[in-house]
Amino acid sequence: MSETPSRRLSKAERREQLLETALAIVREEGTDALTLGRVAERAGVTKPIAYEHFKTRSGLLIAMCEHIDVRQRALMFAALERAPARLADIARIASSAYMHCYTSVGPEWYAITAALKGDEEMEAYRQRVLDEYAAIYRDAFAAYAKLPKRELHLRCVGIIGAAESIASEMLRGRTSEAAAAEALASLIVAWLSPAA
């Protein structure tokens, strides 16, 4: 009786497996336990395979951040597509998605980004993500805020900064996810509503 050999994973599937394995290690053991060798061992592959995908530990950590971000953006975009075309509804959905991101992946995200503190590549990635979210918000709110594009962009940069601070309060247990989302949504409406 011969066993059917298991299907070999594609490069993209292997990368996904390694990222999920790395996230599990961070969740269970913290970032200090995270090495490319540990990820390879736990995934059941050789070290060279892990190094081929990520090159360095920093490369792995940044790939993990990107992996988390891609998932969260997809959820937010899907929710925005279903939203009624009103500023308050768009603000509520964007705020809820932002805060839910932090409650669903926040602890791992903070552990990963803390492990990369001071890493130039991570700092460039972090700034790029913040810039991209400001642009996403600017585009989502453009139809509702009668502001010049540059002013709207600056307000969205401020909204992202406020969102980060509110999320920090939430993760410290000082407010609930619902209250944090509501606070951010009300701030968005106040900052972007046309003047009466």
C-alpha cells in the first residue's frame, strides 16, 4: 500500500505558511523566540527555505507587518464598499475597522514593531503605511469634505495620529473597542463636516 506524496507548496503558499508559523510563535512565545531557524523548524522546512523568503530576521518581521496590514486593509475596503454614502457611516466603518485591527492583531503588531525599533527599513515601512492610510482616508472622505486636497490630506494625517493614540488607550484597557471607534468616528465627522 503506497502513500500518496503530499503536494508541494507553491512559493506563495510556502511564504504564507512561514508567515502564519511566525505569527504563531510571536503569539505564543514572544518576539525573542522568533528566528528564521525556529520558523523553519516549526514549519517543517529547512533553514535555507526560510532565508530564501525573508533574508534576515528584520525582513521576516517586516513581512509579518505587511501580512497583517494586507488582511486588515481587505476587511476595511470590503466594509467601505457596503457603506451607505454618508460621512457619518463612512467614518463609523473606517473607525470600527481601525480599532478592530488593533484588538485582533494589536498585541502581535506591537511586539513585532517593538522588535524592529530603530531599524531603518522598518521606519521607512512604518512611514509608508501611515502615508498610505492617510491617502486611503483622504480618498474615502473626499466626496464628503469640501476641502482642498492638500488640506484634506493633512486632516487625514491628523486623524491617523488620533487613531493611533486612541488605539493605544484601548490596548491599555482604558476604553472599550466600541468606545474607541465611536470617539474616532465623531472626531472624523467633526473635522471633515462642511462648515454650517
